[in-house]
Amino acid sequence: MRGGALPAALLCAALALGLASAERKAALLGLAVLVVTACAVAVGSIPGTWSDAVFLGCWTSVIASAAIVHAPRDLKDWQALALSLNAGVWTGAVIALAPSKGDLLEALPVALCALPAARARRQGQAIVLKVLASWLIAVAVLGAILQFLPATPGYLADHLE
């Protein structure tokens, strides 16, 4: 869960679910902020020694973005933009650490799930979004915890490889 587009895509999915409770204009602006911020951070240089902090920030942001779905109120415009800026920074940072910057092209389109998610919310099917958000939160908690557990033989490269 530390490489490629998967952590960034999960963060984009969590943001999409969170933006479903914002007004349409704020959600579209939030998606634009995500793309611009992620691209700007991804082309930058992030030291490899920061990888633990970057992935912890990514998983924490997945949890925060997905938890918004469970909030009883809709997102305000500034909250949607702050959430998008946060997701853009961590998405870009994860991609900056990846071997290929092309992973950004795999992760960012997942954020377009905000449009059908918003439609589902308007039609009274918010329970679907809450189930998906809960799954994302569980995956992010596991991803965050795994990096602090001691490595077991299943996680280490074999000496014969």
C-alpha cells in the first residue's frame, strides 16, 4: 500500500465522497483545486526520507475526507476548498515519491466520482456513500497502522530473491 497510484486514488475517492455534500459549484472548484495542487506538488522533489510522514499524512487525509460523509450538515464552500487543497497536497506528495509521475493520471480521475456521489446524495441514497466512506476509513486505518508494525517475514524481501 506504499507505491504507485493506489494510496493517491483512495484519497481522491475519499475526497469525492466528501465533496458530494458540497454545493455543485464548490465541488467543481474543489476538484479543480485538487488537480492543480496535486500536479504542482507531484512535479516537485520530496526526499525519500519523508516517505513515512507522507504516507501517514495521506492515510490521515483519507480518514478525514471520508469522515465528512458522516457529518450531519453539508460542507460549506471554504470547507470543501480546504479539504480539496489538503487532498491535493498529499496526493501530489505520494506521487512525487512514486517511481512514475504517470501514476497521477491514474489517481486523479477517481475524484470524478464526486458527481455520481452528489447525485446519489440528492436522491436520498446517502447510506451508500456512508458504507463506501466507512470502507475507505477502515482501509486507511489499516494502511496507517501497518507502517508502524514491526516487519514480519511476509513483508520483507526474502534473502533468496
